Amino acid sequence: MTKGQRKIGLAVAQMGPVHLADTRRAVVARLVEMLREAHARGADLVVFPELALTTFFPRYWMSDEEAQARFFEAQMPNAEVQPLFDEARRLGVGFYLGYAELTPEGVPYNTAILVDRGARIVGKYRKVHLPGHDDHKPQAPFQHLEKKFFQVGDQPFGVWDTMGTKIGMCLCNDRRWPETWRVMSLQSAELVVLGYNTPSVNIHWPEPVHLRMHHHLITLQASAYQNCVWAAAAAKCGAEDGHHMIGGSVIVAPTGEIAAQASTEDDEVITVSADLGLAETFRRHVFDFARHRRPEHYRLIVERTGPGEPLPRD
Ligand code: CDT
């Protein structure tokens, strides 16, 4: 953060594929290399993907015990991830990192942490909107077992005042839900960071592949604009052992415009010097929440989960 200015050096570190055979040590070395590049390009904060340390394992059918033994972290940092924390502290760069968390009580979550420039974990978010299924689908080309391997996050969407910025966190599927963004915006978030693993193929219906990228971008652009926030989204992408996931990592301004976008499906750093003041105009005018919002007319949003009957009218 430049003194006296409302700017943050924002980097998204997109990751290419992580294969089943790749070790945590090799993955962390890739993260460290991107952290260094981001720092050299002026970053204060680097956003890494969801489940960044392993392949996107919910695509494989296995027991919970096997998944937890192979793909979850019982401590953070642990010896394999420590080099990332050490380098972040040395460079004075903060980061967001997604990983599979196993709590001391044995509860599994799809988790993201926010780490400040002193390499302290200052925030933790556990994914709320878990997509996919919990049963075995042998006819599907692959599984999407987030509902089997993870519990729903145990806390609401949070915002952390750190690194001179109010930062909200979410993960992948959360970005598609307007409630995610509004709950953070109502806590005065200025920046929302997220990682994602979005398979190119939808196993539930024959969705045209181009729609995956289209929906990814429209949700980020519309949500950034409607909530007056910067949004920084990091993909893990390309073909992991033959299973392709979309790239398209982006930094979106509160105008809804894309300020930077990855052009590969590999490890790639994108950066923006983000003017946090840009959102103020929108917060003061079209989205002056305190003046224009009418929560008394939005009650169904918290009263109903799915669609029901129309409300009675006079
Ligand atoms: N990781 C993750 O949340 N992926 C989902 C896939 C949705 S299709 C079941 C996403 O929203 O991108």
C-alpha cells in the first residue's frame, strides 16, 4: 500500500494443472515462484486458487478416510507449506490460499486463509455453497464430490480489515450466488478474493463449454459492480490428469470492468495497482445502500431456500 493513497498492489496467481502424482513440495515451489514474481511486479497481496495444494480430488470416488489421508491438511502451516509462509514474510507480501482443512476435531472443510504481510493467518473462511453430490455416479465421466468430502462452512461470510483494505473471502461456487457478495458488501468489503476449480464439462447436463467461462465472467463482473468491490479470482486450470478446467483468472474493478485477465491455462501471474477509492463513487450514488436498500421487501431471501408460492397481494 502506497502511503497516503488508497491503492493496493493486487496479484492473482493462476495455477496450471496439479496432477495426482505431484507432491505438495513441488506445488509449493510453484506458489513460491509466483509469489516472487508478483512481489517483483509490485504486489501487496497474492490470490492463489481453491484447493491449491493438490489436484481437484473431489472428481475421484474414494472413502472419506482415504481422501482425508491424501489430500487434507491437519495443520496450517505445516512443514510442506512453510516455505510459502517464510518467503511471504521475507518479501512482506500477504496472500490468500485455498486448501482442504481437517480440524483437530476431525471436521473436513473446503477452506481459504488470509495471511498478512508478516505471514500471520488473520482470516479463515470455510466454503458455504458446496456444489456437486455425495453419491457415486459411475456413469458420469468424473465425480464432483464436494458434498461428500466437505462439511458446509460453520460461519457466515466475513470481512477482514487487514493490509489497509477490507477484504472478504469466498470460494469458487460461492461466486455464483448474489447473497455471497451482498453479505460481504454490507460489511463494507472493498475487495473480494476467491479461488476456483471449475471443470469445463458439466456432469449434470450437456452444458456448452463456452457457457462455463461466460457464467464465470458475468457473475464476477456483475457482482463487483453491484457491490462496489474489487474482485480477484484465481483459477486452477488446464487438464489435471486429463480432466480439463477453465482458466480465465481475472481482476475486476468496481465498475464491473475486467482490469486484468490471464491468457494461458498455466501458472500465470496477473497484477493491477487497484485504486480502492474507485468504489466510493458508486457507494455514494447508485449503490448508496443506506439510502436506497429496502430490506423490508427482501424478507423472502432469508425466509426461503427454494422457490415457493407468490406472496399474497392486496
Ligand atoms: N469447485 C467448485 O465449486 N466448482 C464449481 C463447479 C460447479 S458444477 C458442479 C463451480 O461453481 O465452478
